[in-house]
Amino acid sequence: MQADEDTLENVVYEAELEIKNAEGLHMRPAMQFVDIANRFDSEINVSNGDTDVDGKSIMNISMLAATCGTKLKIRAKGPDAQEAIKALRELVEEKHFNEPTPKR
């Protein structure tokens, strides 16, 4: 996690997260992501390298077409940016959207 500070209100945190659940970022996990993102005042953007979208929009998040193994760069800017990144990291990389991970 990386932070840049202009002012307290403009704190920016970034993190790279990997989609680890077997089915990827289909509609149910995408909605979970958006629900968590919308709990925060900070602006949240998500990028898959090709596309950069608003992390608070289900339509935009679904455009990422993130499958298992896709790495997403998440950028949060605002007063609660660090907390937003922490909550999204927990959902994506620790809870795996409460879905199974691929069998090995």
C-alpha cells in the first residue's frame, strides 16, 4: 500500500489486488465490491491495466471483466482512503467474495 499526501482531505492510497475466487468478478462479487466502496467518502478508482473505472459504479466495475488471476489496481483518494483500501483488500484477497478459490 502506498500513500501520497497533498492535504489531509486529499490523501491517496493505492494497492494492487488479485482476483482469487474461481469465477472472477461476476455480478455478485462486483456488487459486493461496489457496496463496500460506497461506504466510504473517498473517490475509488479501479484499473485492470487497460480500463480505469469508478469503483462505486456496478456498471463500470462489470466492464473490467476480471477473471481469476486478474490483478486490479485500486486507488482511493480522500479522508478515509486508507480504510477503503483495507476493506476492499479484505473482501478481494482474504474473503475471496465468500466464494471458492480454484482447486489445485
